[in-house]
Amino acid sequence: MQLLRSAFIALSQNRHLRRFGEHSKIGRRLSSRFVAGMETGDALRVAEALNQQGMMVTLDSLGESVTSEMEAHRAAEVYHHLLDAIAERKLKANVSVKLTQMGLEISPALASEIVADLVRHARATGGFVRVDMEGSALTQKTLEIVRQLHARPDLKGNVGVVAQAYLYRTEADVEELLAEGIRIRLCKGAYNEPPEVAFARKIDVDLNYVLLSHMLLMSPIYHGLATHDEKMIGAIKAYSSQHGIGSERFEFQMLYGVRRDLQRRLVQEGYNVRVYVPFGPQWYPYFMRRLAERPANVLFILRNLLRA
């Protein structure tokens, strides 16, 4: 297993394979299925198409951890453009940012300042910024920055965060976030975390996901429940029905290109559905590193290439 992870990491750094992948027929097929395209315009066209199908969208400009303040500001400019375009086109969409792309590993203060500008822009245009969650080593810093931003009167309500069900700490984190009125996107988690910080067995992650989803559903705040697992979706439907929680109180969230049949079915059933749409020229290293984090995703990707 470790050998496989190392192989994917090595592949993610191979410039020749990257060039081939981004320009080959199979590379284009992969990118068109799971990545909206290389340019902002590609992502906006996909967002419009999904809106026409009754789905909302989260746009994410793919990128690796930046190494300079200039790179961080350049990455943020893409999001400022997105926020303006979303407002101009009246799209039902928001944006998702990773703090490492905004300079977190250079300076937490830099990342906080850059994201504050984005949230301020989102507020002015009627938008919303979701701060994504990365590896567990960054969980505390990420939560601290989001809570600080949300506590500001000029930013309150326009910034949210992601909670990962496989971390032991997440139940306590969710309690604190709910107490402060912060919107949460709940997912299972995709990083390869050590057993000291995360549940190792799928059944335990699933049980914690259901527990956390109940906490979110019972709160008065609008949250996103991100999963492609039909068992989890069924549990959410049953709990919301039993407790008189209307479908307008929450949304299901799924990845672009994954279980499109299920996305359409949920819309037809009257549920809110938001599709996470990544885009940008750095899709190849992003894609390979996701496989390195959890090699089982290889089968998942191949299986879903054959789904409707």
C-alpha cells in the first residue's frame, strides 16, 4: 500500500506525464469527467449547465500550496473574478478555497487577510466563501481562521468551513461551530490520516457521519451534507422526515462527474443539491495526489467512468 502511495506521488511530480496527461485523449476524458476545464470560463459554463438542471454549484480553482505571497495573491485574484462573474451571470454558486493556496504555510496572517478580502467581496456581491479542510495537521489553524473571520460583523454569515467525519475531534469542533452559527459542509474525509487522529474502519466513519449529520440537521443553520454513499443519504432522508425537517433546510453535496444519476434523482425528489466543480490547469498533480492519499480511489474513479 505504501509503495502504491509513493508511486502516485512520484507520478504527480513527473512533468512529462503531466504534459501528456493534460493533452492526451485519455487525459482530456478524465479531466472532462471530473474537472470542468482549464479556464475560469469553462467552470462558469459548467455552472450554468448545472443550474439549468436544478443544481447549485461550488467552484474551486485547483492549485497546490503556494511558496510566495505573490502566488497567493494571484490565486486569490481568480476567486475575485469568479465572485464577480457569479453575480453578473446570476448563478446559484459559491466558491471554495484552500488556505494553503492562500498562503497559510507562508503566514497564517497572510492567508487570513487574503480570505477576509474574498469574504468581504462575497458579501458585497451576495456570495459565500467556503474554506476547505486539508490534512489534520492544518485542522486547528483552519478552524481558528474561520472562527475569527466569522466573528467579524462585516464578514459574519458569508464564510463557512468543512468538517471531516473521520477525525475523532470533529464532534467537539462541530459543537463549537454550531454555537457560533457557522455553516458547515460535512464530508467523510479523503486524506490518509494516522489512527491516532482518525477512525481507521469505514463502519466507524459512517457511524460518526450519521451522528454529525443529525447534529447539523437539528440546528437552525443551513448546512451541506457531502456524500455519494446512498446509505448515508438514506439515513439523512429518514432522520429529516422523522423530525419534520424540510428539504429546504439543508443540501446534499456531490463531486462533479461522480454519481450524476444520483444527483439528478435527488433533484427530482425535491432535495437541494450542490455540485463541487473543480477547474484549472493544475488538475493533473491534484488528481494524482488524491489517488496517493487513498489508492482505493483508483477503483472508485474507474468504476464511475462507466456510470451515467
